[in-house]
Amino acid sequence: MRAVVKYVRISPQKVQKIINVVKGESVEKVLDILTFMPQKAARIVAKAIRSAVANAEQHPDYDVDVDSLLVKNIVADQGPTSKRFRARARGRGARILKRTSHITVILAEETV
């Protein structure tokens, strides 16, 4: 069971901080943790995890108990970067990089 969120307008470095907290935990616990985190990336990661849970519920080949799912792996890769310029002193220009991320969530059933 997996979900991929592409072209999210946030740096992968910022998403990585959130990912390190939730990797390997149960889905229910992860969503509780992310609800109370103030970072923008926490809302994005929570949305991706909810999408993966919905995919697990809807897929006919998987007969999974949603309560026993855990975050097996979650990865934030770098997407395309938009390049912009800001005017600086003496006719120069400074480059601004607007980075994007691709977030992949992989869920697995907890083995007892």
C-alpha cells in the first residue's frame, strides 16, 4: 500500500525533518503526532499518509486491517526546481530557487 504526492512546493530538506519523526510508527500514532506539529510539512505528510490508508482500504487485492498499518518507509525526493531572480544592488541579480518535493509513503501491516 503506497501513495505518492508529487510537485509539493516545499523543500525536501524541510520534509525530511518530519519524516524522521514518523518512520516506523503505527499510522494512528503518526497522524496524532502530525496533527500537533506546527510545520507546513507535517500537514503535507499527514495528507499523504491518509491517502495511502485510503488506497489500502479501496484496493481489492489487499485484505488489510487499517488499524494494524504502520509506516514502513517514507521518502522525500527532490522534484523540479523553479529558478527566479531578485534584483540586487549595482544592476546585479540574485538567484532564488523554489524547490519542490516528491513524497512517497509505503505502509505495511504490522506483524505480531
